[in-house]
Amino acid sequence: MALFAFLCTDKPGHLNVRMETRPAHVDHLNALNEKGILKMAGPFLDGEGKPNGSLIIVETETLEEARALADADPYAKAGLFETVDVKPYNWVFNKPGA
């Protein structure tokens, strides 16, 4: 198993899409969390403290599996994100259980 980080940047002017889609997004993340796949998640914030992107870290077997999870996110399906980078991640400091 390996860790992968999703670095997601919202499209400008799409805060309404984020807010409308948030309940489905949270349900999606809760389902991943129940399966032990989700390791951490949260929004990036702009200068006014409003969400403008996401950081999600999951644990899967392959990069392809991680990309499929990123594509399945309701935010991605709703067209919220301008970019989504999925990168292998090495959690070094303050990793739970380390």
C-alpha cells in the first residue's frame, strides 16, 4: 500500500459549486474513511479564509487506483476543480502509528 496526495485547485468563481456539492463530497470522504482508505483531507483557503481547493491523502495499491478515487469525488464530477494533481506521498513527520 502506498500514500497518494490529491492537490486540487478550484476554478475561479466556483465557490457556489463547492458549497452545493459539499454534502455529497463529505459523504464520499466518509465512505473512504470507513474503508480505511482516507488518511487526511481538508480545504485550501484563500486570503479571505474561503475554500479554494483541497488536499486529500489516500492509501491505495496503485497510482491508477488513487486517480480513480480522485475522479470519483463529487467535486471533480461537478466540474469544481481547475486542476487535480495526484502524486505519490511519503508521510515522514507526525505520522500516526509511526
